[in-house]
Amino acid sequence: MKCGRGALVVLEGVDRAGKTTQCKELVRELQRSGRAAEMMRFPDRTTMIGQLISSYLEKKSDLEDHTVHLLFSANRWELVPEMKQKLEKGISLVVDRYAFSGVAFTSAKPGFGLEWCKSPDVGLPKPDLVMFLQLPPSVAAARGEFGTERYETSVFQQAVQSKFDQLMEDPTVNWQVIDAARSVEEVHKDIKQFAMNTINAVEKQPIGDLWK
Ligand SMILES: Nc1ncnc2c1ncn2[C@@H]1O[C@H](COP(=O)(O)OP(=O)(O)OP(=O)(O)O)[C@@H](O)[C@H]1O
Ligand SMILES: [Mg+2]
């Protein structure tokens, strides 16, 4: 019987890198192998704060840039009690985007420094593993047109990628860069291996605090 905590595993990456596809595959695989695992995604559009964010992303409403940044962060914080409860019960969480996306997207806007953008997320449950799905823009383009939501332009996505590059220089976060230009199955194999190793390694460790 396992009595350790679950692992907090995050998938990040630019638009269409395959985050959602791979999160679902990973949860399915973990469950198939008898491990407790659940998927979460940010923003979680189902909460009241999430509905404000959703309306903003769909361009149905406008919000001031600092305000929307803080709402994205609040949307993560409001889920923290549930996340901690699950992790402590031994459920591993596979999370589709987290604070790194929050920081990369806002800091890609003019006038926003990385440190200011990080500050509201300082102290969130620290991911045990962050897998960054790396995809060249040309391959991403071949996966279909951009949608109609806010931020879905190639110029903005390139600015976001360079902010991710800066965040990945931080050695206090356990980053793994994954080549996402391969088939779904090949990418999944790598992701599964990194996730399994992490789940086994952190069972007896306390949950850390992000950027603290
Ligand atoms: N390895 C892959 N090879 C080819 N196509 C893929 C691969 N992984 C995902 N796709 C396809 O690319 C598209 C984007 O995948 P997915 O929605 O998982 O990406 P995402 O990173 O979650 O995107 P977004 O940031 O927009 O939410 C989908 O049509 C998906 O079927
Ligand atoms: Mg997605």
C-alpha cells in the first residue's frame, strides 16, 4: 500500500504544443498502471474568477492588464486547498499550464517586469516537475490556424516563448524540456518516464513553495 503524497506535475509550452493531449494521455496511463492521478487545467474557467478570465480571453470583455494578471493568479490560489488535499491523499496532479504561463503571458506585454509578474504566485504549491513542450513555430503552424481568442497571434506567441526561456533559467524549478515535434506516442513515452520517476521520488518529501 502506498502512503506517500502525490506528485505535482505541470505541462507548459506554447500554443498547440500538445499540452492538453499529453496531460490526458498521462493521466490515463497513470490510472491504467494503478496510480491515483487527476488532471487540472489553468485557467480553470468553471469558477467565478475563471468566468471573468474566460470572458476576457474570448474578447467578450476588456480588463486592465494588471487586473487580469492578478485574476489569473487568484484563479490558481483559489484551487490550492483542493490541490493540497489531493496531493496529501496520494493523488498525483497533472496540470495543464500553471504560474509559468501566467508570468510568461503578462510579462510579454509592454511595461511588465518578470519579478512583478511572479510575485502574486510566490508560495503556490511548487511543482515537483515542469515539462516544457518545445515546438518550433513552423511545426506549430502546421497543426492548424490560430484560434480567435486573445493572445493567439504568432508575434505574441514568440514574445511568450522568450519569457518562458527566461523562466527556464531558474534552477530552483525542476524543468525538463521535451521535444514536442514528434508523434503523440513518442512524446508520451518521455513524459510518462519523467512523471513516473518524479512520482516515486517525491512520495516522502514535503510539498515545496514556488519561487520562495
Ligand atoms: N505530437 C503531435 N503531433 C501532431 N499533432 C499533434 C501532436 N500533439 C497534439 N497534436 C494536435 O495539435 C493540436 C494542438 O494540441 P493540444 O490541444 O494538445 O495543444 P495545447 O498545447 O493544449 O494547445 P493550447 O495551448 O492551444 O491549449 C491538436 O489538434 C492535436 O490533436
Ligand atoms: Mg490546451
